[in-house]
Amino acid sequence: NGNEEQTISWELDITPPQEHSVAIVPMAINSLNEGSVSFEISNGISGAIFTYEFTSSETSAIVSGAGIMDNTDFRVSGVDLSAFPSGVIELNLTLTDLAGNTAEPVWDQVIKEAEKEIPEGFSPNGDGVNDQWVIPGIEDHPNNTVIIYNRYGKVVWETAGYDNRRNAWDSRSNVANVIGKNGLPDGTYFYIIKFKNSKMSSKSGFVIINR
């Protein structure tokens, strides 16, 4: 009938996401962060659907949810795990891309120690282990102020936004006219942690430097 031959082609995506990962924040659950956690999806796909499930080694309870990533990196905040008892809590997350391909689950885990308090010491000897004073759960309270005193009541170190990583105490003083720029001597020090926009107003106690 005189019509020219037509060719139609299309491309089918059958490759599931492979590069993404998930990480729970913080790295521990204790009396400071009150059982509420966040998690971060990295190297994902903008517009992809994610489903997640928290399970505990000590109970059959499940905390689950879903959402849509609005960027390749995405954070979900305020997941309440207070109903879980102490023990290992595992997060499994599944990502489904825009073509409907579902990836293998990625996972992370966190240890809940509901009664665990702030560590009472650390050993800043440069061996790469316990060289900084780690305050479990402080990441959930970014609007914090940490002040360290010596036994005479003099401030030897202070900061805002303590985060256990880039902004953490490694025994050195950061206060003018205090001897200890390269490391304060071993001994007992005292701290106060102040919080803003939190159920807690402050925490205080002691911490021992023992190299």
C-alpha cells in the first residue's frame, strides 16, 4: 500500500541498584539518645523507593517504614526504637529504582544498651584505639556544649557541637593560658554537657585520662 517500513526500538533496564549503602546514626543507643535513631542512605537513586525494617535479637517486634529518595543521599530521622529491649538491633533496607528493579537488601546494626552511661575514661596514647572521648548518642543532640574542668574547677577544654569525630576531646586543652596544648596530664577531670531543644537540660560527671 506504499507505506514505508518502520523500525521501533526501546531500551529495557533490568539492572538493580548496586552501589548504595545504609548506616545507622548514632553508632550506639543508650540513656543519652533515648532510643531514637536516624539512618543515612548513600549513593542511592533520586526518586527511588526505599523500604526499611528494624528487628531486634531479643524480641519479635518490628519497626518498619518506606519513603522516596529526593536525592542520591537521603536521611531518615527520628525512628523510635524505644520499644526494643537492650541487644543487637538490625536495619535492613531495600531500594527499588525508577525502572522497578529491586536491589538486594543492604543492612547495618546498632547495639542498644539502655542503661549505658557516658564512658568514665579514655586512653589518648596514639595507638588508634580509644584515643578520643566518645560520648555515645551525642550525635542525636547536635546543639550541645561540652565543658571539661580540672580538679581545681578550671575550664581546660570546651566546644559546641561535639560529634565524636571531627569535634571530640583527645586530651588536649583548647583554652588560653592552660598548660596542656599537647595533651593534659593523666588524671580525673569533670564535665558538663548542656543540651538545647532536648528533653534533657544537661549531664555531668567525671572522665579519667589514663595513657
